Amino acid sequence: MTQTPKALRETRFESARLNPIGVELMTLSELRARVSASLFVVTERVEFFMVLVATGGRGEHLVDFERIGLHTGHAVFVRPGQVQQWQPTNGLEADVLLIDPAVVQPKASKSQQGAMALLHLEDWPVHFKLDADGLAAWKSLAAMLRRELDRPLLDELSAAMARELLVCQMLSLSRSATGQATAPTVQSALVRRLRHELERWVDTRPSVARLAGSLRVSTSTLTRACRDVLGHSAKDEVDRRVALEAQRLLVHSTSTSVAIGELLGFSEPTNFVKFFRRRVGMTPEAFRQAHRLQRR
């Protein structure tokens, strides 16, 4: 992993030895040993997929400013662009799997394309639990993957083995991540499309009407789908995502709250402050200050 020194630490997948494979597996203890204690707990935006599986003890992890409690068998799934913060808990032990985004969208191997398509990563929650069989499968496959990645010489055979083991690892994990999910419905598919559109247009604070038009459905259809699938309205879904983007920008950048509000489509600074306070429970500056105090 490498870090770009900015207001927010941006962490990318980079390993001179493992770049050709695009996969790295380590324990949480090994990760801690690589990074100074003060830098370890600094908020970072990741530019890779990360799977953390707790293998012992208890602890916490922060993803997009939400605190997740962890103990044996609990898993955290972090996507590129999300914000995470390691918590200074010494009792937790875990496996940490880092994956270059290009690896889960392979172009060279048709067999891997088919296997990766079965993962449905867009449906994976940030936090889920492995049962006893799932945890045993994770540990077994992790041990085999680790043996290949730790070989003194990573030849073509080792690289091929590592990639295939990763596919098996992720497919096995997907049973726990999506195994409890219900069969896809027209409404859940519409909500997935809505979230995809939101990612594209979040910095414009799009209206529900605009999103519905883009998705070629009525606003009432979109709102009904959100209420049935998510338990809240389409407007609330937009506001949640805009508030998260505001939180990220407040931590990621040195831009003023006024500038961030303008960037997110608020014509008046007071409107942005009111919106942020309603969604997050504090003012933008209070959030930024509280988060900076957390990082020390």
C-alpha cells in the first residue's frame, strides 16, 4: 500500500512484488507492524477493495463514519472510494485482504469473467457475519492463498494459482455476504440503478424528478420502490448520499464548508448548514473539528 500525502490519506494498492497479481493478504498484526501507531488510525480513502475478517478477539472499524463492532467471524467489505479508519484496539485479530479493482473486473480470462460476475459485489453489505462453515472455508482458502503469495519467487504458475484461489475465496465469501438476500425484484433492481445514478450525480444534488427521468420511471414509482426496499423515500436516499459526500469532503479536503455547500448544489451557506445539521446532528465545522480530534 502507498499513501498520497493530502488532507485525506488516499491509500492505493501498490506492491512492487504483488502488483502483477493485484492481491495482498496479511493479518491485522502484520499491518499494524508496517505503519506507525499515529498514522495507523488516520482516516483514509481507499482505492481498492478490502475484506477484513475477524479471526479472534473484539474490536471496531469505521467505514464512512459508521462504527462497526467486530468479533470472530464478522467481516467488513470496503469498496474503492469509501472512507475508513482503523480503531486503536489491541484485542482484535483479523485477516486483511486487499484487491486491486482491476482484478474483480478481469478482461483477459473469460472463465474469471464468468466467476466474478457471480459475486454481485454491488449487493454486498459493508458488514456481515460468516457462520462456522463460512469461517472455516475462509481460513482454509486464506492459508492456501497466503502460501502462494509468500513464495520466494512468484512465477507464472504461482500468479495463476493465486488468482484462482482469490476467485474461490471471494465466491465462498459471497455466500455469507449475499446468502440471506432475497431474490432480486423489479423494485430492488430499480433501487440499484438509482444508487448508480446517485454516484454519478451526487455533486449536483439531483432532485428525485431528475433521477426518475434519467431512470425513465415516474417519481411515484421511484419513491415507492425506495420505501419498499429501503424503508425510506427516494428523497431521503438522495439526502443520505449527499450528506455522506459532504462528510467525506469535510474530512478529505481543506475546502471551506461554504465551498463544499456550493459544490453540492446549495445556493446559500445557511441552507447547507441546516441540511447538514439535520442529517448529521452537528454543523459542518463541528463535524470537521470532531473528526480531526479523533485522528490525533
